[in-house]
Amino acid sequence: MVEAGKRSKEATAGTITEHGKIGGEFKVTKNPAFLQERLKLFNEIYERQQEELKKVEKREIDITLKDGKVIKGKLFETTALEIATKISKKLAASVYAAKIVYSKKEPFPLAKGAGKYPPQISLTK
């Protein structure tokens, strides 16, 4: 076994077992406690973002497709799946990605920092 550095020894003192793994052998645990902590944190962040999103003006925007066609949508509401469905249900079922291209400087309230751009969407099969 390779000799661990001083920091490693101090940080893991008493936790490496004869298997050489921190905490010993991995054991699958049904519903471990950390999952509830993560879920609680996720829900707090999600609720905060939803509240901020409610405050944003959802004005009409122009969405330019890859072929140059422009369709109308709502800022922070229209999704790539909705656009694909408007074009064709078959397209919506076969699309697996949407490329978002930001074309206009405008505040984006849910991003860290101000001055992000609203999207232009192109669909990819």
C-alpha cells in the first residue's frame, strides 16, 4: 500500500480499515439519511427559484428556428418541447436535444450575476 501524506493521515485517522478504504467496505443502505438532507436542500432552492420566477415579466419573444422561421413565445415559459410539438408531434417525439443561442442582452434573474441573455432555440434529432 502506498504511504499516504500527512494531511491524508490526519484527515482520515482511524477511518481506514484493513480494506484500505475510508469508512470500510461499501454497503448499500436503503433510504440513507443523507438523501433526505439533499432532498430538503433541493426543495428549498427550487422553491426560492420558483418565487423569483413568478416575479419576472413573461413578455412575448421571437424565437428563431434553425431554418430561419420565427415563431412567438413567452419569455421564461416557452420550452423547446412546446416548440417542437407546434411544428410536428413526430418531431417532438424524436427530438432529444435543444440548442439555446442567446441573441439579446437582457437580465436573467435566475442566473448567478446579472446580464445573461434570453434564448434562441434550435432543435436537434
